[in-house]
Amino acid sequence: MVLMGVAGCGKSTVGVTLAARLGAAYLDGDDLHPSANIEKMSRGVALTDEDRWPWLTRVGQVLIKPEGPLIVGCSALKRAYRDHILATTGAPVTFIHLAGTADVIKARMNDRKGHFMPAALLASQFAALEPPEMDENAIKVDIDRPLASIVDAIVAQLGGVENDK
């Protein structure tokens, strides 16, 4: 599974909580970025598609035959990015789109500390966002609610499959 959405939508927070609920591992896609990408974003410069391809390849590679259930947080903003991840894995991937308004997400970004992605780049994230279409293996969850409710909504849309831990 890939938790997707613009910066600040809660991929890491939701990912850790969802993984615990499903008995899966969570991997933050930010940890897969080349250092040049992180340095660029830290300076407030939006990544180009060329910057993203190696990162998206790495995201797809970690999804190939994981040792157990795996959830990766990755913006996957454009359909071409999601298609690239799918082509790299060569297997089905469920995309979970954490969707929210720019106001909700900007407030969250302004509250978080120690992240390299500045709120100033949020507009570029929304400009690039191509929400998943009906023919993609994706679900959409509104993030303007408490964390437990977000995770409940994801589990319900996944068919209620949970680990009985």
C-alpha cells in the first residue's frame, strides 16, 4: 500500500497508526529521497519530475516482495508517478489518498517541527496533484477528522481486514 497526498496531509502519522492496526510495517518515503532532493526542498525549491523519478523507483523497489505487509508514505501526486511505482513493482499496489483542503493542511504544516518541507511549497504540491481516477486501485479518505476516524475509514474501505493482534 502507498499512503499518498500532498506534504502535510498526515502520511507519516496515519501510516504509523494504520500499520500498527493492520500488523504491517510502515516506511516513510521521505527516507528514500536522494540527499540532493532533500537539500533542494529544504531551500524551498520544488522538485521537478526529473528529480522525482529515481525516488519513485526506490519507492517501487521497496514494495517488491516485502517480508510482510508494508505501507509506504509517498506523495505520488501525479498519475504518471503512480504508474511508475506500479511498473517498478510489477504487482498491484493500493493507493490511499489522504485528501484535505489547503487550509487544513497548511495549518498542520505550520504546527509541525523539524521537517524539511516548508509550508511555502504547499501551493506547488496542490498544483501538481492529480487525484486518483476511477480506473486506479485507489481509495480516498478525508483527513479533516481525528486520527482514529481516518484510520477507521481506511480500514473500512480496505474491506475491514485487520490483524487479530
